[in-house]
Amino acid sequence: MTVTLKDFYADWCGPCKTQDPILEELEAEWSDVEFEKVNVDEEQDVANEYQVRSLPTLVIENDDGIVERFVGVTQAGDIESALEEASA
């Protein structure tokens, strides 16, 4: 099963900068998960497709679709729980 974490961010977004080190740590631990960064200023069509209204927004999906969506800075434990659920 393919699991993807999409990180919707903007360069001007302060909370997005807070989220970055958390995601970098998780990316090192979760080698079987595809981590994608989506700059909402450059990829507005993708942000609209995922109905992103606030930043940062994290969308975790697998072959069945979206498993979890987080809005705002999200702690590693919450993200890991959703990744485990998506991988099951």
C-alpha cells in the first residue's frame, strides 16, 4: 500500500516553519512513506483540489484515499498514529 503525506505550506507562513523539523524527523524514520511538500502559492490548483484553507495543512492518504487531515502545527505522535493507520 502506498502512503503519502502531503505538506501544504507557504514560504511566508511562520507555523509552517515550526512544522518543518517535525516532518523532517518523521521522514527520516518513515522511509516507506512518500513525503511531498506543496507550496500553495506555486500550486494553487493542488491546494484547491485538497480544499486547503489554512496553513500548514497535512494530508495523509493511501490507496483508498485520504486517511487523515491536520490543520495547524501537528505534533509527531499524532502524525505517526495517522501514518500507522494509513499503512495498516
